[in-house]
Amino acid sequence: MKASRLAAAGAVAASAVVVLSSPAFAHVSVQPEGTAAKGGYAVVDFKVPNEQDDASTTKLEINFPTDHPLASVMPEPVEGWSIKTTTSTLDKPVENHGERISEAITKITWTATGKGIEPGFFQKFPVSIGALPEDTDELTFKALQTYSNGDVVRWIEEQQEGQDEPENPAPVLTLSDAAEDGHSHGAEAGEEPADDAEAAAATTTAAAETDSSDTTARVLGIVGIVIGVMGVAYGVLAGRRRTDNA
């Protein structure tokens, strides 16, 4: 009886975990590879999970914000998918880092050339974007996910302050503060992501740590030798005393 009760409780707990965790993984989301700092560039991944058991995701449409247009938008090729970008004229031109922008990419569409995202799998769609705006803390990308059976899920609902998360939330990219030196350029496509100054600092730190370790080893070695010599001397003196006393 006790064993059966434990088994039943375990099954209920497992079911609760599945039910509670599923929504967290079901949303189309966007995350940076590294950081997405204000005023810089970043590579972001649109993560698309398949929610259905009997259909594949065959198309993804990501709409880019027009209130904070991005001058540079470059999708990375994804095997098994064709890519189409849509450029639109902005209703109101904006200034971005001293550049006047009247046109911008407002949508990217990925269409599966094969099976698409099958049940039980997800796919990442990387895009290089920038320069990121400095007058907002986040960017919202409304998305449409189309399945092979014709179903379309519209991930377009924006989170309202003080309210529960909507059923179909739009992907939101949170922007971090710019670096103090004003040169936070992130990982723009075609650029080396490593910063020379950071690399040099890391090398210097590593070298300092190595030198410190070597110095410590040498000091300990010298101390050991001194102690050894003192021990030998003490042994010789002790032997002589025993001989004289005899």
C-alpha cells in the first residue's frame, strides 16, 4: 500500500511538472548570443519550438519594430529554409546614431524547403542587428508561426504592466546598458566578437597569475632547501654530542 501511494504521488508530481513547464518552452522567443547593449550590435536567435503533435512548423514571420528601426539587419542562412526580407518606407524618418533612416527591414520570412520543424523539436534563426537604440530598454518582435496543417499562431500580444502574461506573447529582446567607454559593438556579422583590449587584459591577468604561481613555487622551494640544510646540520651536531659524551 505504501509503495503504491508513493508511486501515485510521484506520477502526480511528474504530471504537474510537465503541465507547469510546458508553457515556458512553447513560446517563440528571442535571446542575444552574448549581450545586446544599447548603441551596439548583436546577434540574436529567434527560438521556435513546435507545439503540435501531428504537424510541422513550415514558416516563420518576424516583424521588426518600426518605432525603433534598425539600420542593419542580416539573417544568417539556415539549412532547410529559404529567407526573404521585406524593406518598407517608414511613416516618419528617424535619426539613429547621426544617420537619418527613412527605410528599414520590417520583416523577415523563413519558409521551410524540407520537413520544417517536426513535432518534438525546435529551431533557432540567427539574425545580426544594429545599431540598437539607446532610448528604450527593450524591442518587441511580433511573430507568426505557420504549421503544415494550415494553423497559424500569432505571437503578437504585448505584456501589459501589472497583468498576467498573455496567451500568445510577442518575443521581447531586453537591452542592456551600453559600456562606459561607449564602444559596445556586440557580435555583428563579419566582425570579430573578441575585443582586443579585453583579450590583452585577460592575457595580462593570466600572465600575472602564472608569474605569481612561479614565484610562490620558487619561495617554497628555497624554504624547503633551507629547512633541509638546517635539519642536516642539526643531525651532525647531535651526532657529535653523542660521540663526545660517549
